[in-house]
Amino acid sequence: MKREIVAILPRLPEGSILPERALAHHFGDWSIIVSTARMPARFGRALRRQRIQDAPRRLRQLEDLMALGPVLPAVPGQIVPVEVLGDLCAANPVMLQRLCARATGKVQYQITVSWTAADVLDRFRDTAEIAPLFARPVVTAEAMGRAVTRLATRLSLRILSELEPIGAEIVELPTEDGMVCNLVLLIDAVRIPAFETAVEAVDAIWPEGFRIQQIGPAPATSFCAFRVRRYGPRSLARARRALDVSPGCTTQDIAQARQTCLRQAGAPVEGIRNAAEVLTAQARLRTAPDHVFLLELHSEAARPATPQAAIA
């Protein structure tokens, strides 16, 4: 039987109340929450349509799980056989511990600041970006667009300067037309009041013109979301060839082979590291299966937000 993974949490106490359409499987220090809803469509428009329809329910599931501990969310579509869930936990202790440490005691907020371009020229007509436009006999749409873009960039850095002291981590998401910025913050839960004060300071920049959308507190979906990647027999064989190790090698054998390979001139560093990671995961399992499931960090961020020190 296959199930879609919703999230992984530190092992839940017996009798924990789970969200609707969710089931927990417990392995060692971890609990894997899977969905009991109908399986997603396999591909194409039907899959996209179903994921859009399921998004509100999935978000509610993750928010309900926050009451039970640090939530490590799965990217939608992580479907695996139930019988490999235990191996998934056993193969990925380092990644699970790293993500759990990142999420513990923290919540995510998304803040999107938008404006109406038609009002920008009047409100900011005296700024260095807009004022030169009014000194020209003719202003092209291209020149106006460039000026507004420069102004948006400067204001986005100002907004970031208000929020950056609050966030343990901040990333910038892609923006759409009319957006000044689209930021996601990972903050300590105890700093929620400070975050709300910072949002008020952002609003004060242009109270009548900024449209601020705030989402949260929510699980750290932009910081701790993971994908599951399967490595089958061919991938495992390629990894062994890359490190020149034999089947049944130990974690110590793999570590030594990794170091030997990395010392070679012109060594493909990323390939060697990936091969070592895959084989180490296999070696952690009691049996030597012909496939390994690795957790990979997923990020929707466009880039880390610019630190305040770089703004001046």
C-alpha cells in the first residue's frame, strides 16, 4: 500500500489527536504522518487541479500538527510504500535532526507588500527615483517602469530593514506585478509580538497605499520542507563505482573512500559527496535493500534576503 507523506515529527505520545484524514506511523524517535485521503492523480492537469483543491486541507493539517511538536512538512506528492517508512527514518537521521533543530520553537510568517502603480507617482513624486520624470517634456512607459522598479527595490530594502532583526532566517520569494516584496520569515515563537510591531512599522511607510498580506503563524514550509528521492539498484551501483567500494561496505569504509576520492585532483566534488550520502544511508539499514529513500531539503525561495548590513 502506498501513502502520501504529510509531515514528520518527533515521536508523538500514544493517543495524540491527529488532523482529519491523517494517520501516524512511529519508528524510533520519529512519527511519519501520512494522508488517508484518496491518492492524487498521477500527472497532468488533473494532478495540478487536485493539488490546488487539496492545498487548504493540507495547510490545515500542518497547522493542526503544530500543537504536537516541530513539524517537518513534506512537499505535496511524496508518495511511498508504507513498508519503507521505517527505512526512510533509519536512513536519514542526520537530515531529520537538522530539520528538527531548525524548526523547534519557531514559526513561519509570510508578508507580501503590494501597491497600485498609478498611485506611486503621486505619493513618491519627490523621491530620487521619481522626481526626474517630472522634469522631462516626455516620459516613456519604459522610463516610468524603470523608475518605479528602482523605487520598489529601495523600499523593499527598507521593509527588510524593519523585519530583518526579527527573523532567525529570511528568504525572498518571487514577486508578481504590483508587489514591492514577498518575504518569508522563520522567527522564534516568543518574538511574534515583535514581528507584529515590525509589520506596523512597514505599514507606516505608506498606510493608505500599501496592501499588506500576512500569513502565519504557520509551519516552516519554506525552510524545512522535504522531498523523498528514491535511489534504485542502478543508482546504488553508480555510487559504489564513484567511490570504488564494494557491496556491503560499512559507513567507515564509505567515509574513508570519500576522503580518498576528494583528495584527487579535479575530483567531481558534488558527485562524490552525493554517492557517499546515498551509500551511507544504505549502510545504516539493517538489511541491504536494493533501493534507498533519501530526504532532500526543498526551498521555494528565490534567494536569501539581503542582510541589513548590505543596505547602507
